[in-house]
Amino acid sequence: MWANFSGTFRKVQTVLDRNRSLIQQVNDNHQSRIPDNMAKNVPLIQEINHNISTVSSLYSDLSSNFVSSYHHRNGKDADGRRDGGNKA
């Protein structure tokens, strides 16, 4: 379980580090006021947006995995009810 969390956090940090670099490039291009550099920002910003979605997805998966692990360790099903109990 902890290895999974650690791996996910490493993936998230890698994506966030990439975004930091992309944001710096966007800022540099913007400050240059050179039209070609400004045009380069479009795909950079698209990648930043994609990366944000990736981080959101990774955190969502991490949250689901954590809840599932917690319930499994406590003998509960995915809805938080005791396994083997009446679900009706």
C-alpha cells in the first residue's frame, strides 16, 4: 500500500516539476514580446492544462485506493458497511 502511495506521489511531483518549467518558459516567452515566442506559448499552456488533469486524476486514484485499503483493513465493503452484513 505505501509503495503505491509513494509511487503516485513521485509521479505527481514529476508532473508538477514539469509544469514549473513550462510556466517559466511561458513567462519568458511572454516577457520577450516577440510574436514567434508568444505563439510558442499555446502548446506550452495546453501541456500545462493536460498536466493539471493528470495530477487531478492521480490524486483521485490515490484517494480511491486509500479508501479501499482503509475499508479492506477494517473489514468493510467499498460503501463503509461491514462485509457479510445485510446491504439492503
